[in-house]
Amino acid sequence: MTHIVIVGAGIAGVPAAYAIKNRLGPNDQVTLVSDREYFNFVPSNPWIAMGWREREDIAFPIDPYLEARGIYFVAQGLTQIHAASNQVELADGRRLRYDYLVLATGATPAYEEVEGMDPAQGYVHSVVRIEQAIEASHAYKEFVKNPGPIVIGAAPGCAILGPMYETAFLVDADLRRRGIRERATITMVTPEPYVGHFGIGAETETRQLLENALTDRNIASVCNVKTTKITPGNVHLMQYDQSGKAGASTTLPCAFGIYAPAFKGISALRASTGLTNTRGFIMVDEYLRSPIYPNVFAAGICVAQPALTNTPVAVGPPESVYSIQNQVDTVARNIIAAIKHEALISALPQRAKWLSDMGETGAAYLSEPQIPLRNINRIKQGRWVHLAKVEFEQYFIDKIKLKPGKHAPSLTSHVATIVRRLQSEKNSEDTGAARTEPATRRLDIPVERDANYELRALAKVLNVEEKFIAAALLNAALKDAKRYLGEVDLEDLERARRDLILAELPENQPGVEFHGGGT
């Protein structure tokens, strides 16, 4: 029996547990360890801060879903990893032995690196933890009764800058909805040398596009600055020039603020020998395994990533849900490959891709690869991005909540449903109603002569166009075919489908324009 221990119940740990369990034999065991008994879809925390989501919308107990899949759950914090003896030590003193270990612990905010940034002090707020986002929501409800200057910022060394931009746009959208936007200034403070750097540094049209978007919304931006301290009602900054020389210090008034901190590895990782760098992030090779302990793998923001560029003020390399899911897939496949003594697959190069909500619209950002052998940086705005982020949130949560089941075809197939609907439409009085043409792509499929005759005859009998019924039946047949697939094949299918969609999205094509304030 192979025992795999996964530490962390977040957007890396839970999908990793599912993927590995699906690929293991029936006698193998997966144990997930976490100091939190719930799953939180962290990318939606900014919506919590604005009061656009409730806790139960994006956070829920994870044990029932793990149990349904035969995954053991241990609700204990990690205190230390004894990699030389293949054991993890838990907060209650227990030690779990493992054959393979997956570290998906996330990271801990380094609030202490900026005086006054800890949200517990109440000077500014955070959306890193859902509890902090809820506190920010309470403070924001009080703030809108008497608006004033708002500061949305990121600390020196911050690597996850997307939420800063998103929060600034969300605050702007919410104030406009309330009709009080003119009563509050919004200033975005970033260590990036320019807007849209994101820790990647390929200065393409992204800079001008985001600057335009901020200008359209009357959001000021202060770049290349180090936040030195935060005091009640004020944010203190040190400006730097492009050579890295410190300049003048300034102070921004702040009636309400949300800050993104720099991160470091959790204390248990920092206390473990031979696994981490000086900040406690896990060192891995291209296969996402420890160079010293080849049965230890890692995924998510706990992984040590090299800085991609040198900047006057430190900016960390980016991470996104998309790239984390790619890491999870790589880790799952490589553990199974290691068990079977097969070749491992590389995790490089990575893409960085994320969606930022702007209220009614949104912005999609793509950089490929994340580790730049070449760089493609594109950004696109529109209402479709806002909708896509909402749908992605629901898709991800549904994926976590989905309980395993048999995928045998049902007696009532999708094909049967299509035929019955067409028969009903034929017999209804509204036979001449125009059909809405969906977004289509031509697909040339050779069919047997008899099948061609059958299709044309069926179209005639049901009084529909041949191309319409062919497309409808193909869509229905694909849905029915998926019912024959097991969970592993379904995961592979979804991954392949996602990659195909991303490769062909309009904003991924050269020359796509960004229109600040567009729809």
C-alpha cells in the first residue's frame, strides 16, 4: 500500500488530493492534513470585502467531500517535517508516515515587515484570509457612511498583485453604485516600477492599457514606492528612482485601506531542514519535487519561485489559480509516474493567467510563459471577463463539491432529449421561429453514405436544417459519451478542453486591443 500525505486544504491541496486519489490503486491511501476544516475559494475574498459575497458562498467544510472520495482528513496544523524519516509532525504531537508527501501549505503574510500593516491593528485591512475579508467588509460598511481617501496597496516584495488591482476597481465600482464616488479619492500604491509589471516585467502594451483603465476610473497610482509604515489615518511611503536610489518620503491620508502583504513560508516549513530557502519557500526542481528528498513534492504559493526581474523595490514573481492547477496536475502525474518507475514530466514553462473583476466589466491578463523563454503579454477588458470570473468561481467550487459517482449513461440520453425537443417544436404552432445561431466553428467530418442519407431524411422529417440537426446531435452525443468516462479521463478531458479554449480566446491572439472603460 502506498500512503500519500498532502498538507493544505486550499486551491492546490484539495485538487491535488482528488487527482492523486483518482489515479491510485484501491488499496492505496491519501491523507489530507490542514489546520483549517474548511475550503475557501480565496480569489473571491475581495468580493467578500465589498459585501458582494457571503462567507458560505465561497467557504464550506471540506471533510464530507474528502470522505466521499475515500480521502482521510486530519484537522491538525503542521509543526515540522522530518523528511529524512518520511514523517510529518502535527500540532497534537502525532506523526504521520508517508511514502510521498505533497506540500500545498500556501504561505503566511509577512505583516511584520511593514510597521502597522497587520490588519489586527485596524489601520488597514487585508483579503488574504476570509476572516480578514469579513472584517474589511464590516469596516467598509462604516466607511461609506462618511467617505474619505482610500488607499489600496501592496507591500515591498509582494508577489500576488492581481488582487490589489481588482480591489481598487471593485471599490470604484461599488462607490459608483452607491452614488458617492465623488466623495472618495482612490490611490493605488505599488512597488512595481510601473503599472502592469506584475512581477513579470515584459513592458508591452499592458502598461498603457492598465494606466488608461485606472485613469478612466479616476484611480491614482503611485509606483516604485516602498510602504515604510502605516499609522492611524496615514500611509507612509518612500519613493525610489529607476536606479534604486531612495528619494523623498511622502504621506498619504487614508480613511480606508486594503493592503496586499509580502509572503513567507509557514513556520512549520521554516522549522524543517533542507526543504526551503531563506524565506521558507519550498525549493523544487522542474518536476516540482525537492532536490534533496525526491519523494517530497510541492504546489502553489509555497513553492520558491525566482524573481523574474530586478526592480528598484522588490516585486515577487506572480502566481495564479490557472498556473497552480497546472502545478497540481504535474505533481499528480509525477507521483504516479514515480510509483510506476516511469519518466517524470516537466512543469516548465508556465503560463500566468488571471481574471480581474472591475465591477460590471473585468480584465483578463495573460503572460506566456511565466518563466520567459519568450513573453506574450496581453490584456483585454469587457463584461465577458466579469461574467467569466463569476462562472469560474462557481465551476471551481462545484468541482470541489462534486461527489464521485458512476458515469454510466442514463436511460434518458441527451440525444433523446434533442429529438423530443425537435419533435415538439415541429408540432407546435411556432414552427417558423428563427433559431439563434450559436458561436460556431466549421468541422469537416466524413460520414458513411447511409448516415448522410439518414441525417438528411431526419432533417426533412423534423423540418430543420441539416447543419442544425447535425450540430445538435453531435453536441448531445459528446455529452452522452462523457458519461462513459471515469474521473481520471474526465479530468484529462477538462484539462485538454481548457487548454484549447485558452489558446483560441480572442485576447490570446496578436493585435487584440484593450479599451479602457469598455464593455
